[in-house]
Amino acid sequence: MSERLSPTGNDLKRLCDIAARAVVSAIQDMVGTYAGGQMVKMGADGTPTKRIDHAAEDAVLKVLRASGLGFSVLSEEIGSVEIGEGSDYFLHLDPLDGTFNAIAGIPFYSVSIYISRDDCRFAYIFDLAHGCSYYAEAGRGAYAGPESRLFVSQNTDLKDFSISAYTLRPNTARIAGIGDQVRRIRTLGSASLEMALVASGKLDAFVDLRGMMRVVDVAAGKLMIEEAGGMVTDAGGDELQMGANMWQKKYLIGSNGLQHEELLGIIGGDSH
């Protein structure tokens, strides 16, 4: 039990730990295999659900159903689903963020869970390939592992920034201006885990210029970065709202906050 979390936060972390272990068990034989990548249906987000996605989601939902709590769940594959009697919490779920990496055997994929109600906001990201958890509770900080406090980087010089950035063809030029200003750009393939790296100070910023943001990918990462001392906005500098709509036509910029305005200026302030 973490003394830095509230009693509710500790309960939610225990639940998320159980869910993460269930996902590890459910997908371990499918990682790096052709079978794991077989399509089973179209997901609620409009993209194909692979067998490994389906197994990961089922594992989390089974844990939630056994918890005795009530959840209104928004999940990448199944969409909206009610669990239990009443809705104690709203839960944003990406059961496998980084599906391509998992199928290809690239060790960078995660489960992302964001749980909220009026008096509590809790974020949880689990690095499935390395067994590392990241978690945050609103007002109580962000952490990795048992109880290691997370803080964003203190890098103040944009030319030394290491960032993760995404865009879509045929608009890859969107990130060219950023590439001319920062030291290095990475595209690692798991947005939630990359946002956890920003919260950890290992990356200075995460920039998503695809203009079609899935809230289940970024809800947990947003709170994680903010609780680590950073900033997350759209391209206009406005706060992002993590609601019940799967998609938002927004750019997302999450950073250590020390050059956030400069990043917005390079992007140009367009929301999509």
C-alpha cells in the first residue's frame, strides 16, 4: 500500500495491478505471433480488433466484473459497456496500446486505465513487456514501481529536447518544423507509455498531430504528465477534456511545460 495515495487511490491501484497481471497472462502466448494478429472484428474505435486485443480487453473486463464495483467503461475495442450495478466510476480503457508492437514482438506496448468520478481521478499505465507500472492520483503525484515519485524533465532548451511525435500521411510535413528545432524525435508506438516517459523525465514532450485523438489512449497519460509537473493541451493551448466520446479532432501536446508555448508556436496553433 502506498502512503502517498488516498485509501480510494490504493484500492484502485490494487484493482489495476490485478487487471494488468491478467492481461500479461492472457496475451503472453500471442506476443510476436501471426495468430495474435488475426482480425476478429471491427472495434468500436473503427479500427480492426486483433485476437490479442480481444484477449487483453476480455481479461480487464473480467477483473472489473469480479471487483463488485460499478463502472461505465469506454474501451477501444468493445466501446461503451456497463459493469456492475450503478456506476461508481467512469473508466477509459485501452487494453493494449501498441498492438502492432506486441504482434511484431517489439517490446513496447501497454495497458492504459483512467478511472474518474467527482471526488477522484486515477491513472494507471502498465508496461506489459517489462512489468513496470506507472500511476497517478489527482493532487497526490505520479509514481513508478512501488513508490518512486515521477517528475518531468527540467530541460529548458528546445534544441536539446527529445520528443515523441506522431502525424499521418500525407501530412508528415507537420512535424518537419519541430524536427528542425529539437534534438531528436522518436515514434515508439504506444502513446500512453510514451506519455508516461514524459512524466518520468525520459522524454521532454509528446506531440500527436494526427488530428484524431482517441481519448482512451491519452486519458491516463494526461493526468500522469500533469501530476509529474508537466502540461497537456491542444494545439491552441486549451485544456483537453476526457469525456465519453472515443475520438476528438484535436492535436495533443504534452510536455515538461518549460517550452510548451514555443512548441505550440512551431505547430502553428491549429487544432486539426
